[in-house]
Amino acid sequence: KGPSGSLDAYAVFTPGILVAQGRYYLYYTAVPDGFVNNNTSDYTAIGMAESDSPHGPWTRNSANPILMPSEDHARFDSYRVDDSCLLVRDGRYWLYYKGRQYDRTPGQTKMGVAIAEEPRGPYVKATSVFADHSILAGSHEVLVWPQETGVAALASISHTIQYALDGLHFECVAPVRNGPNAPGG
């Protein structure tokens, strides 16, 4: 956890490590002090730390948080952004994340992506065909992987495997039976 008053002072969880450019980048969900989990007054963001070794020591990114909830309550990620999953595509860093809209339940979680030229960012949220700028509905956990020339995703709430040739516009390609609980989360 970070020091009192920092964005990650209450908790850090769902870490993931990306190895790039000879360094280790750890992306995590950051939770500020005062967290009460009531769908309207607290939020989560994504922080990042880096190291020369997977064993640390880890140094927090001075630009933390690297991804914040949207300020517009109409967007799918206006309350929470968390559970990052990183892919390198075409030399850029794609940070897939789950987002929850202000005053919505976990069952209404969707997925988004932010893209950067460097592992440290800055990360810019991509837009999509959905009005709220999400890229995949029905996915509480974020589990994505390179598949052929595109990106595959397990959408846990809708119990489907989704595929996007461009990494953004996902379509259902298969149902999932007896899928894992909380994949990637």
C-alpha cells in the first residue's frame, strides 16, 4: 500500500507484470483511503510500479495513477477502473481493464482498453462503437490473450469467448461451459 493520502493508501490488488524493454512493469488496482464499496462515493484506479528484477525493489510511477475513472457518469468506467491485463500489439502497449459505471452493480461491468507508446504511458482510452466507449459488455473479469492476428477474450458474465481482429470490436465466437470463476481477476 502507498502512504496515507495516496491513491493506493487503502489497498492494492490484482497485480500483473509485463516484461518490456529489459524492465519489469507491475500494473495493479489502487484503492484510496475511505473505501466503503457503495457504488457511488469511492473509486478505484490503475497504478504502476517498475523494477529491474521481478523480485524488486519496485518504484511507483511518478505519474500514478496511470488510468483513472472517466469523469462523465454516462461512461462505462465512470466509477471504477481495475483488473488490468497488458498486451503488446504492433509495438504499442494495450492496457485492457474492467470498468464499472457510477451507481451500477458488478454484474454491469464492461471492458475497455487504453493504449500507450511506452510501458509507463501515458495511456489513452480507446473509443468503440458503443456509446459509453466500452469495447466488451458482460465481462466482470479481464482475461485477454493474443489469438492469431487479433485478440481473444473470455467474457465471464456472458459465458462466451469473444474475438476482435483489431483488438477493439469484439464478437462472440463460442459459448463457455463450466468456465473458471474470476478468470484474470
